[in-house]
Amino acid sequence: MEVVNSGEETLLKRSIRITGVVALYWAVSISMVFLNKHLLSNVDMKAPIFVTCFQALVAVAACFFFGYFNKTVSYFSSFPDFEYDLSVAKKVLPLSVVFVGMITFNNLCLKEVGVPFYNVGRSLTTLFNIMLSYFVLGQSTSIKALAMCGIIVSGFFMGVDQEGSLSFAGVVYGILASACVALNAIYIKKVLPFVDNNMWKLTAYNNANAFLLFIPVIIILGEVPLITSSTDAMSLSFWLLMTLAGIFGIAIGLVTMLQIQVTSPVTHNISGTAKACAQTILALQLKGEVRTGMWWLGNLFVLGGSLGYAIVKRQEMKKSLEAASNKSMDRV
């Protein structure tokens, strides 16, 4: 009888676990994009802000659910008890305003453009990160990181040029979404101390604030008559899909943290880049569409530049930590 080495068995188990987590991340992320595209473009209810507002409500309900069972279900033990303190909510409000802009423009971009162009349309986040880091935080960026950003920007313009019948509004929404994503990252760092540096507590406050902020926007933009007169308002399948989209919205945060936990931040970025490529190919296959070689090159620039930027920043962070460690050792 063949004896299996315990080290090999452990490695096998770890490999299977990593493969399973990466597959789960891909499944949740790709499903969320396609489901949101369906809800924003292929249903009778043409109310994109309401769709986004409902997803925020589902996220709040999920945080309440996880917090309620955090002492009885071990998997939910990392979730804090649900709370909504007005004084804390006010401190989180600036982030919530940016967050509302981010998910609104993100969904409007997805509504106006096809899934294949979606990643290119929102690819300028890195550029805005660099600009805001310099003008708001006073942080400079290395030449290597700027070069990677230049590749991303080149890919963006190549993608816009080669897309053909492209919605101008979709491109503008994508640029605004990218700016809001960069602002969102800065404001998260600022408000995290107000919620005990707990990301899930911040998620609860942020989505609760967002839900309240969306209500006047829905009224001002005249979506209420569209909601009440739509045939989808009485459709059980529509509300099930809406709820599922909201669950995917909270699930992507869970699987992202899980993927980083079982791999590394760089591997997570590599996985995300590969996922975006697979998502683009899948979208083209499902619609039977064909793109030019230059369009594919633009996508390659965006994906490759994004991955390269993540790797460069990771290396710089590692060097910075090593330098700080060496300084502390010298003092001792």
C-alpha cells in the first residue's frame, strides 16, 4: 500500500483550498457584473438609482443578519453587532456621499456600455489615485508607477477609439466612477478610526447612510412614477434578482478578503486581472461579437498596466517596511 507523504497531502489540501477560493471569487464577481447589467438594461423598470438604492438596503440587512448571529454561528464571529449611532453616522457621511457617487456612476456606466468595455471604461482609477495622492495627501509617485499608469491611460484611449458605437455618457460615467473610487479609498482611511477600524461596521454605516441619501435622489430624478408603473414592481422574479444582486454586492467583500487571506494581495490583483480578461471574453462569446486587434491591445494595456502598478506599489511598500525595520534595529 502506497503511503502518502503528510507534507504533500497538506500541500494538496492547501492547493485545493486556494483553487476553490479563487474560483468562488471569479464566480461571485463575474455573476455580479452580469446580473447588474441585466437589472440595469434588460428589465422593464428603468430606474437605475432605485436599483442601486435597493442593493444598499440589502447590504444593511446583511450586516444586521451577520451581527445578530455573530455569537451563535462561528463563521460570523468577525462581524460586529449592528448599530446606527447618529453621531458616528455624521462622521461617516462624507465617505457615504462619495460612496453614493461611486456606485451610482459605476452602475450608470455599466448600463450605458457593454460588459466587454466595462473594465476599460472604469480603468482610470489608478490615474486619479496618483493625482489625489499628490494634491490631497502630498504623496509623490515613483517613475515606475507613473509608467504603469501611462500604459493604463494609453489602453483606455485605445479602447475608446476602437469600441465603435460607444455611448459618450457611458465613458463620462466611467471616468466619474474612477474618480469616486479613488476618493473613496482616501475617505475610508479618514473615517475608519470613527468605527473602531472595523471594515464591517463601516460597511453597515456607509450603506445605511447611502440608502437614506438615495431616497431624495430617486424623487428628484423622477424615478418614483417609473417604479410604481413598471410591471416589474409586481414580479416576484424581479425582486428575487434584485435581492440576489444585493447579496452579491456584500459577498464580493467577503470573497475578496478570503482570497487575500489564502493567497496574498499581489496574487489577488493577478486573479482580478485574469478574471477581468475572462469576463471580457465571456461577454463577447455570449453576444457573438468580434473586436479588432487594436481593441484587444487596448484591453491588454489596461489589464497589464493595472497589474504592473499593483506589483510596483507592493515592491515599494516592502522596501519601505524593510527600511523602517533597519532603522529601528540601528537605534537598538
